[in-house]
Amino acid sequence: FRAFLPYISATPEVKVRKLEKGRDEFLILASDGLWDMISSQEAVEIAAMHLRSKGGTPTEASEALVTEALRRAAKNNGITLDRLRSLRPGRTRRTKHDDISVIVVDLSQLLDMYYWG
């Protein structure tokens, strides 16, 4: 019976593939709050722009993705990003957007270690 199904599933969406040097630059791990607002391709473009900028870091790329998702959530709700950010965590803010967690992993050093020891 559908009413007994859990609201949250602990089953992750997993894909496995071999990393390729020159192709795989970074990995984006994120909750559905990001993917509800931003397509995979848009997320790649945003993260790449921040990682490739001079001195760009995974932290900056992660923060840029969260900011863009919040900006879109604010726009969808007819409020400013500042207003959305000023809302306290809880029921009111929860009606505006889902939780958003993002980690960007820079694979360049990992791939160098893998290919060159």
C-alpha cells in the first residue's frame, strides 16, 4: 500500500565507470536540492568555470552551485536571493526550496597519481 512507502529513500543512485585522464576533471556530489534547480550540464559548466579560473578551488565551485540553486529558488518564489537567505531554517524556508548540499572534488591530482604513480 502506497501510504506506507518511506518519504526518503536510503538507496543511492550509483554509476561506476573508469576515470579517463584529460576527460574527467572533477566530480560533483550533491543532494536533490541542487538537481531540482540545476541540470547536470549546467552544474558541470558552473563548476568548470570556477575550477578553471585562476586560483579556483573546489570550495568556490561548490559555493557557486549552491548560490545559483538558491538564486533560482528565490526567483521561482518571487523573492530576492537576500530575502531567501534571510529566512530562518524551518517550515517557512522549507516551502521555498529543498535542502542543498554540494561537494566538488577536483580529480586532477588524483588522476595524476593514478596514471603516474
